[in-house]
Amino acid sequence: MTGRIFITGDKHGTFMPLFGLADKIELKSTDILIIAGDAGYVWKADYISTVENLRQVFPGTVAFIDGNHENHDVLNSLDTVSWMGGKAHYVADRVYHMLRGEIYSIYGNNIFTFGGARSVDKDRREEGVSWWKDEEPNIWEMEYGREKLAANIDNIDYVITHETPLFARAFISRTKVVDSDYQLPAELDKWYGMIADSPRLKKWYFGHMHVDQLINEKLRAIHNDIVLLGDENIIRWA
């Protein structure tokens, strides 16, 4: 089975872009939409109705990595299943949470994912209500991701992270504080250096910064845009 893979950035529970996409393009059951973190559709314990609306708007499969603004307690309570060759949390039929450090084989593309980030506004949020400590990957998760990436460099077509490789922030006008004890952005620099020269790697997408910007040929910030994986032609949903 083959189909299209769309990718977009932080949606924070909004449906407007998906309504717009469905209005402009005939969507199919074989289509897959990947969200690069902060999807926001699994936010409250009674998320089922929100996810049902999501499934009605998008007739294919929606898969998302986690961002920092997610209800990680709910996500971590979900059943872990095998999906597209990797481990994922089962949210509902046709909706999956892609886990940190997993590789998925989708329509001939091998996709490495790594979610999570640190909220710069966590001091203004309430733990267990609007902020969860599991938003930030721990050292074991980062080591797992590094080992998985290193072992499969020559077989990976796409990398999707929520957090930004540290060096890319110099090209982005929107700034976010990187605390001295926050290691993930610098760690992603190392991962990018490890994989960037792989002839198979087509693109590394990241969210979090709320910008749509091509950093270089292989690195792209994704937010409002919806594109086909590997294609820089923006699908005008509005």
C-alpha cells in the first residue's frame, strides 16, 4: 500500500488548518499526517471526543511526536503497540503517538522521531494541570535515541524532532531561552553532525519555534505550513 505523507508543525489542538486542507485537497484513507510535536489533541483525560473530531476531519492516519505542551501523564498511560515497524502509543483507531528514538517505515521512507523539549514558560504553568516534567527527555531517552540513530544512519530518510538543533537558532528571529542545564538542543547538534552527511537523509524537520523556515538544504523548521514529506511546495490550506 502506498499513500501520501503530510507533515506540519505545532497545532495546539486547533482544527482550522485541517479543515482548510480538507477543503483544498481530496484527502484519502491512505494519507498520513505527521505533526512535529505540540499536537494538543490529547490534552485532557476525556480526550476521546477531541480525537473523534480529529478523525472526522482527517480520513487517513494522524501520527504525532510529543512536544513540551502535551499532557504527558495521559500519553504515558496509553498502550504501547507496534506501528509501521516502530513502537507507538495507541490513541485511537488511526491516531498514534510516535515515541522518542523510534524508527518507522512508512511508504518506503524510514523516519526517525524524537519528541520533547523544555517549556520556557513552565514557571507560569501548574504541574499536573498545564505542565508535566516528562516534557523534557531524560538522559536515558537521549542515549537511546543517539544509539538508535547511530546504528541506522545509512538507512534513515527523514528525522522529525520537536526541539531545535542548537546551531539552527542563530538563523531564527524568534528566540527561546536555552538554560545552561538544558542539554537537548546541544545533543541534537551532535546528532545532526552525525547524520547530515548521509546521502540517504533527505530532510530533518523540527517544530517548537513556531516558524516556517528552511535553515539549509536538509534542515527545516515547520509550524503553520503543511507540506508533503520532502517537498518544499507549501499546500495552501487558507
